[in-house]
Amino acid sequence: MSGDGRAAGEGDWEEGTPVPLYIVTGGRTEAGEERVLDLVTLIVARSEPQPGMRPEHVSILRMCTGPLSVAELSAYLDLPFSAVQVLLADLVGDCLVEARQTRAAHTAAADPDVEILKALIDGLQRL
């Protein structure tokens, strides 16, 4: 025991110390391949938080009563995009949230503007 009555190693965790990401994500580093979520994918809760859920999942469900992008969730939760992807994969897999691709992201990926690509190539060649 130390002089203040604590056993050695007790109380080393300071209030406000960040939780390691591997604890937040349950040790996983990837969301899996079942669904790709990008920064502009909108997330909407389909359920209320349930007893026994992880605090991060509860926070996401409470925040997503209206559509929020994955980037916004990452900022509000103060977690990296990769960690938010893992958490959202859990919620999408359990049908607790719905992931909606934005029209702009979907259309831009499917139909790139040829004139913009030509201008980009011209600019790069001039460098």
C-alpha cells in the first residue's frame, strides 16, 4: 500500500484519460467487408438504445434520431473514422441503424465528369 492507503497500481488511471481504441472497438481494427461506409454516408437510428449496450453504441443511437454523416459522428464522438466504422458495422449488422449513401457520392463515383478529368490530366502534365 502507498502512503495514501491505495494498493500499488490503484488509482493510476486519471479522470479524463482517453480510453484505448482497442477497448472501444472490442479489439477489432476493421469493420468487415459487408458494407463500405464513407465519410458522407448518412446514418439514421432505427431503434432506441437497449440495456447492456456499449456506451459508444448508445451515443450513436441517441445522436442519429435524424440523419448524421459518418464524419459528423466521428467528430462528435471524438473518435477516428476507422473506429466509428467498426462501431457502425455492429449497429448496421444488428439492424439498429440504417446507412444511406448520399446521392452525390453515389452519382460521382458512378459517372465521373470527363471534362473535369481531362482538365485535371492537363494540369498534372503541365507540372
